[in-house]
Amino acid sequence: MDNIQENKGTDIFWPTLWRGWRRRCPSCGTGHMLTGYLTVRDSCPVCREELHHHRADDGPAYMTILIVGHLMAPLLLVVFTTFRPDPLVLFTIFAVGCVALSLYLLPRLKGAIVAFQWVRGMHGFPPRI
């Protein structure tokens, strides 16, 4: 019986995180979760699911820094030791890369964290699993 409950939990968990990553409503998957770059809507415009309970304060920023740092630092080392570009060229390329990757990841990670809180019933969301 416990195995059935665990499978039910994973059946809803990963699709919900994917919906959050796509910045869609964790409930219906069609409504937009964000109103601007990072502002979460109070409710879904399609299914009216309340989203104002979220507490995704600094988590997306910390996760973005963690991912960008772990991707760009080894790449920086490989490029520097292999090609030996001028320092200004190296800085320019990696600064643009870090900023672009951060701007790409930040709203997606915020959506994933809100979806995680929604599916786990955290911070006022009703429990789903």
C-alpha cells in the first residue's frame, strides 16, 4: 500500500516541477505563473488556483548562483588553460555568459520552487501528495 502512495506522489511531483520550470501554473499547466520577469500572480488566470501562498524569496537566486558557478568556473579554467586568451577578452566572454545564463535560469528556478511548494503543500498551499 505504501508503494502505491509513493508512486502516486512521484507521478504528480515531476510533471508539476516541469510546469513550474516552464513558468506555468502548477495545477493546470496552461496559465502563466509570472506576470513580469519574477512577479508571481496571485492566482492562475485559467484555473483560478491561488498562488499567493508562495515563499520563494532568496531560493531562486541562491540556486542560480550555485548552478552558474558550477557550470562557468570549470569552463573558465578549461578555456584559460587551453587557449590562453587575453584577460579582457576572457572576462568579457565569461561576464556576458554568466549574466545571460543567470537571466535565463532565474525565472525558471522561481517557477520550479513555487511549483515545489505547491505540490508539497508548503506555506499555506493545500497538501497534494
